[in-house]
Amino acid sequence: MNIFEKVANFVITRVISVYGGIARKRYLTQSSDVDKISEKLLMNLLQKNRNTEIGKKYDFANIKSIKEYQDKVPYTTYEDYTEYIDRMAKTGDQNLITAEHIGFFAKTSGTTGVTKRIPVVDKTYKSYLKCVSSYFTILTKLMKENGIHTGKGLNTVENETEITEGGIREGFISSYALSKMNVVQPTICIPKEIDGYGDNIDMKYIKARYALQDPDLIYLMSIFMSTMSDLMKYIFDNYQMLVNDIRTGTIDKDVDIPVELRQKLEQKLKPDPKRADQLLKIFLNEPDKGIIRKIWPKMLLVVAIGTGEFAPFTEKMRYYCGDKVTFSFGLYAASEAIMAYATEPEDEDFLMVTDSGFFEFLPADDENARPLLSHELEKGKLYEIIITSASGLYRYRIKDVIRVTGFVGKNPKIQFAYRKQQLINITGVKLTSEHITTAIKGFETELGVRVLDYSLYADTDFAPWRIIAFMEFDEPVDEKDRGIVREIFDQELTKVNAEYGRMLKIGECSPCAVCSVKKNTYNEYRKQKVKNGASDNQVKTVRIIDDKKKLEFFKQSVEQYF
């Protein structure tokens, strides 16, 4: 960085940090009055939107309490909004579901089916800015403790959008948030010139190329920890090309990038043989363990969703980082709303935010129960989140189930448990992604193996039915243990769901089948999803295989059955 870049970096980092600290303090303070704040937020939303088409349909103008709202407005799903969304996309019509201006459609990643367009109002970015700023509060504290004054980071979020027929921008919610937070640009190593190129550019190369050439990076930030882990693998697989490009100040001729963008970037790139020599020595001589701190000696912080089903990727990143890098697990959010965020580094619990929407909580074990409010929840219980947002979603069933782990004042701290569609539910046996994660951890401990990634499938064509587990192992299972692999995994599944063990015992289901898949199978799956239009930042790992197409993909990669 030159002197002007250093000044901009220093000032922006500190300003964002102060803003994040204020926002965090406000969220913690408001947690004592979350019941009153939630009711006020809902009443304001209803009054503002009383003259919209949907507001007239449900008589928002005459709703005066939370109970009246719950009595008059039914639960909704995406299908309840498709007519309005299609009109907006085609004609640009406004005031249909919200009086706020809808300037963006967030495309979902398609995890549960067809890609959807979720309306986003312009003020939504404020919640993102508050939460993202809190990570800079953590960062500046670490910088002070380590005597570091300036430094950039790698933010893997991509700013790629399109325009609908009605003139409304659409893309992934991460793109929207990044486009609204241009102020953070002086803290990011990726050049702004790449914005807007979307699918026409090899982003893995760009991220790796610009990150590697800067020895002073101090943070890594992504949506999911899997994206960061995949990027490290890309670096390991392509380090010779990347090092050569840094040496010569060029972009490899085989990299997929438009000619005009290549020319713009290469005009600013300079040969750096000294850095190239440093990197080559590291890749040739250093072990993978702790290599991130060898590549970037000042690295302080990694921010990404890395708990629950993403825990295996966090384990990988900790291995690459060593013990001197702090982890923050980011946001619990969806295209529909930010729901919670990690208030402390290394904390796996997320605190519900108080200003991004009105939240109700439906007990997961009783569809007909009265939905509860934040202050009515119980520690240890599971609840489905129901969202009412400024973007025009009312009592919207996002299908996420969370577990309450504690409280700050009256405000719950939570962990994601599972998606309602993403579970195995056969003859009383319910296996969620949370169950599977726990079973895999026990399986690794008992068998003494490391599972890099995994998925389960309920094989109901087999008689009696069985679970098929696809696993990508770090190293082949020891020959002496191969005969007990299935037995141990059945044992761990029984620990998380006693009904599964009972079904095995009485012969109502068959012992599981464990399939070892080839190395990089899951990375190839994610690459295929991106190729088909999903965002690299939003592709989630398949934990429960729910269709034949996914099943065939993993079957074709099996190299050993247990």
C-alpha cells in the first residue's frame, strides 16, 4: 500500500470498528426490552404498509396488537408472494407488499428446490452493515494487541447482479450487501474493477492471486467456511501458476477473464520476484499445518459461518491457520433477513438481532401450537423461525429450526439446528443435520478417522429400508477396522436417535451402508452447482440427499463400500 492507501485503510478500519462497537452495545442493551421493541417494530411495519395491496388484503390498518396480527394474518410461504414478485420483476410495480422501495431481488441458492427471488428494501443493508462492522471491532482489537496499524483482508463475497425486465437489480444477497458497503473497499485486497463481471470471470483465481501477492493480509472473510476451505485447496492445487504470475506481474493466459478486464488489471500489476520466491519456498517446504500464518504472517482473524454442519471446514481452516488466528462465526442469515449474529469471537451461539424484523417461534414438535415471542422461549428447546420483514414478508415460514442455548436479557442466543425439508423422517426415525453432525463426530472419535465431508440418504427401495452414508475420508480407513465401520456408524446414529436403534433391533430397518467417495467429490459437487448458476459464496454442502439426481452424483464417485 502507498501512503494514501494506508491512511484510507487506517481511517476506514477504525471508523467501521467504532460503528460496529456502538451497534453491538445497542443490540446488547436492547436485549433487555426485546419484547417491547419487537411489538413496536411490528406495529410500525403494519402502519407503514397498511395501504399496500397485501396490507389492504389483511386489514393492517385495524390491527392493534400482536395477537390480532396472529389471528388475522396466516402463515405464508414463497408461493403466497409469487404473483406480486412476478409483477414487480416484469413491470417494476411498487407498493404491492411493502411501501418501502424494493430495489433488489435476492436470489436464493436453490438448496431446497427452484431458485427464488426474495424482495429486499434499501434499508436492509443497515442491519448487514451493523453486524459486519462488529467484526472490524474484533479486528482492530487484535491489531492493537499485535502492534499492527494497517492491513487488508480477503473478502470472498462477489458483487454480481443482473437487471429484471422491470428494472430491478437481482443477484445473491451477499452481492447486495457488498454493493451497499463500498466504504469497506480500502480494507479489501480484491480490486474494484472486477465488480459486475459475474460469471464471466474465474473468481477463484482472482481471489487467490490478489490474496497471495499481499504478504500483509490480516483477515479472511466469507459467507461459509466451506468457501474459504475450498479456496485454500485451489491455492494448493495451483500454486505454481499463481506464483509464476506474481513473479511476472501477469495473469495466466488460461485464466477465464474478459480481454478488457485482463488489460485493466495487468496495467496495475507489477512483477514481484521477491514475493514469488517467498511463496515458492513456503509451498515446497512447509507442511499444511499452520501454513496460513507462513503465507500471511500478520493474519489475525477468520470470519465465516463455521458451526454445525460447517464444523468440518472450520476444523480444516484451524489446521491451516495454526493456533494464533482468531475465528468469528459471522451471521446467521438468509436471503429473507438477518436473524442473529455472533457477538463474541469463537462463540458458537448467535444473538437474535432486534431491528431486522419481527420474529415468532413455532415449537418444532407441535405444528398447531401458539407461536411464541423471543422472551417466551425456553433454553434447550427447538423452534421454527417465522419472519415478518420490512421487505414485505409477513409471518413467512423460512423452514429453519433453531435451538435456544441461552439468553442475553430477554433476547435468546441460538444455534441453527436444521431445515425442515432437510431431514430424514421414516417410520418415526427423524434424523436432522444436527443429529448427523453429532453422529459423524462420534464416528470419527470411535474409529480414529477424519471425515472431510459427508451426506446421508434414506434408501427406501432397499428392504427393509436403510441409511446410506457417503463419506470423504482424509486418509483410507485402516484395513483392520474396515469390518466395523458400519457397526460404529449405526452405533453413533443410535446415540442421537434411540428410535433408530430400536428399528435396527427389531428388524424394521437394515444396517447402514457406508460408502467412501473419491477425494474432492464434495468440491466437485460445489463446482457443479456454481457452474449451473449458484453463487460460490452460497453453495451449501449436501447433508441429506433428497433427490435421485444428487444420489447419482455421489454414487458415481464411490470407491469403496463398507
